[in-house]
Amino acid sequence: MRNWFLLYGLPRLDGILPEKYFRNFSYLVNGVYLLLKDEITRQEIVITDYCLRNFYLLCKNILWLVEFPTLEACYLSLIFLWCHL
């Protein structure tokens, strides 16, 4: 699953997902990819922070449109997913 997420997710979903969802997914993939590296520079930490914050904010905006009642639970689930990867 991790290989699909990191290596095939973006190319396979490009053109299938609507642009705002694809952009949001790309922030998540890029952020997780950088965090999985054996060594990470300060610059990569800044980029990762940017990617994951944007993912969270876009997720929050998208889910707000459908009145998702437990957004914080969604955010915590993503944190647990990141810890597992």
C-alpha cells in the first residue's frame, strides 16, 4: 500500500480526481515522502510542514462544504496514519 501511495498514487489519479482533490492529495504524498526519508534537512522539514499544513487546510475546506462534523477526528486519523507509515 505504501508503494502505491508514494509511487503510483499521483500518476494514476492525475486526470481522474478533480483538480482540488488531486492538489490536496499531492500535498499529502509529498509531505509523507519527505518524512519517510532516512535523513531530512531543515529545508525539507519546512517543505513538509508546508505540504501537510496545506493538506490539512484544504481537507478542512473540502470537508466543511459537506458539513463533516468530526474534522478533528479526521486530522487525528491522518496523524496516526503518518505515524504508522
